[in-house]
Amino acid sequence: MFRRHVFYTLQERLAEKRRFIQVLAGPRQTGKTTVARQWMEATTSPAHYASADEPALKSQAWLEQQWETGRLQTRSPGGKPADAVLILDEAQKLPGWSETVKRLWDADTAAGCPLRVVLLGSSPLLLQQGLSESLAGRFEVLPVAHWSFSEMNHAFGWDLETYIYYGGYPGAAGLIEDPGRWSRYIADSLIETTVSRDILLMTRVYKPALLRRLFDLGCAYSGQILSYQKMAGQLQEAGNTTTLAHYLDLLGAAGLVTGLQKYSGQTVRRRASSPKLIAMNTALMTAISGTSFAQARKNLEFWGRIVESSVGAHLANSARTEGFELFYWRSGGREVDFVLKRGTNLAAIEVKSGHRRESAPGIAEFSRKFKVSRKLLVGGDGIPLQTFLAEPAGNWLS
């Protein structure tokens, strides 16, 4: 059994007397469907699974039919309603899904029907929109992020270097002996499918070509701070930089590329800062780079960028599941690679990847400006990279 934390959290929530819609939200191929099916195999409760991953073939009527099938599962021979679970995969791709779910859920609540519902979704922005607009107070979100080094090591026996290059996509693990096939799988089945079906098909994007180029730029500059003006120049795009910021939000929500904001202690100033680009899974960088594993290991500059991005991806994914905020900090020539914040606790992290001339130490200056709980060096003569990636990132805040 993999993704144990997600599995056991879902199991505990479905066993509680309180009744909420459970929402497993995260990028493609992070194990949402597998966790749901593993739960179905382990439980004695009746359950029904249905997928709406082909939106052109499904409708509101289909959703109502699946719900009725779930209601039938609550009927027991003794006449007393039994707890049952309806698992709906990618329901947010159906038109008007949230209003339909609200109507059916409220009807069950009023009638005392003990049907429990689990929603699985790979379009977090669209999913969140429906939840906040129609299902407020009726749901709990269980975020599911990319697989960590510990999970890939446990599942496939990968060592640190294999994980750094090939990233955390479990479905692609069996293809790494054929690098060309692995790269095509990442590009076609994951990147293109996520962009075309989870972003462009589900969200209003006026310049799809620009969004695709922004993704490529995010992977090429992962680990670097880049202003929106410079991004526009790189992309040969004269449009509003607000559009780039919006598209970067879409890419981040889909688990592709995110932009970290500068820590300033003031929310308004953070949002106005130049973002630090982070590929959420290092496989996104390497698969489209045209650089083989052997070539990457010999290219110290390229390998150093992947190493630093692996730390950033680990922190960015953990931030979504462990409840802390993630930033960077820079002032003049001094920089802190990553800043973790939970409540009043701050952790400052410097990564020694070896791919760049180290800037003037920034942690000391950062500590003079802000109250820092922990100061960490990852790599070099600091915390070994393998130790850091094997530990839940939130632990470094405690």
C-alpha cells in the first residue's frame, strides 16, 4: 500500500460519525484513484466508483444516475440504512456539477440517507471554485501532492540520484530503462494531458500558446527568480504581465510549475514581488530537456539546477499537504533560497547545489530583519540532501 498517509486519513474521515464530502485534490498521477480503490478493497462497507474523466461523454443526468446507484448501496436486507460510499472521479469536469452535488447531498441529509461521498479531482482551481461557490460548509479537502523521495524509494527502490533526475511520477517508473519512451510518456501523457484537459479545456485561457511557452520557461528557469517583465521579454510577449501571473497560477494549481513570492512580512508587498520559479516535479524539467541521465550527471551546472529544484519541489508539494507557507527572500546581493512559515515560526533554508557561484550569505541578514526559528543549510557540509528529502518538510519548522 502506497500513499499511506492519504489512505489512513481518508479511512479515518469516512469512519467518523460526522458527514462531510471528502475531496481528494491534486495533480494527475499522484495516486488519488489508487487510494480510493485500495480503500474500497479494504473496507466492508458497500461502495460505488464512477469516473467522469471524459467530459464530452458525461452529463448532469449521468451524475444523478451514479448518485442513485450510491443510494441503493445504503439499503440493507434488514431494512435499516447502512453506511455506503460513492466515489466520483473528476466530477468537476461535468457542467453544473457543484450545484447538482449540493442538491443531491442536501436531499440525502434531509432524508437521513447515510451515503458518504468522495470526490477525486485533478483540476484544483475548477474544483475549488465549485466547492466554494456551492458546497461551502459541506466538504473537507485532503490535498494529494507529487510522490516524495521516500515514497519512490519505498515503492521502486530508487536511490537519490535516480529520484532527482526522474522525479516523482510512479506510473513512469517502469519506463526509465527506455529513456526515449520515458520522456515521451512524461511529455504526452502527463504534461500535454494536464495542459490540454485540466487547464485549457476547463479554464478560460485566451492565449494557450503563451501558457505553454510559460510552462517551458518555468522548467528552464526552475530555481531562479524572474520578474514578469523579464518573462515577457523571454516569451516575446508584449501583453499585460497580469496575464502571465494568472497563467503561472494555473500551472501551479495543476502541479506543473509554481512561482514563489518574496517574503516581506507584508502580504501586499509579497504579491507584488518577482516570483521564484519552481518545477513541481523534476521529471518535468528533465523529460523536455533532451539531456540523458548520464549527460546530466556530467553536466555540473545542469545537475545543480535539478538538485536545487528537487528541494524546491519537495517544499512546494509539502506546503500544500502540511499546512505551511513557502517563500524566498532577497535583498541586494543577499538571498535565502527558501523561507518556510507556519504561524509565527520561520525557517530559513539555503541550498548548496554547486551549480552557481554562491551569493553573499543571506540567512544572517534575513535573521536580522525577521525572527527566525531555524536556519538550515542543505547539501555541502550541511544536512545531507538525502536526509532532507526523506523527512516531511514541515518537520523543519518544529
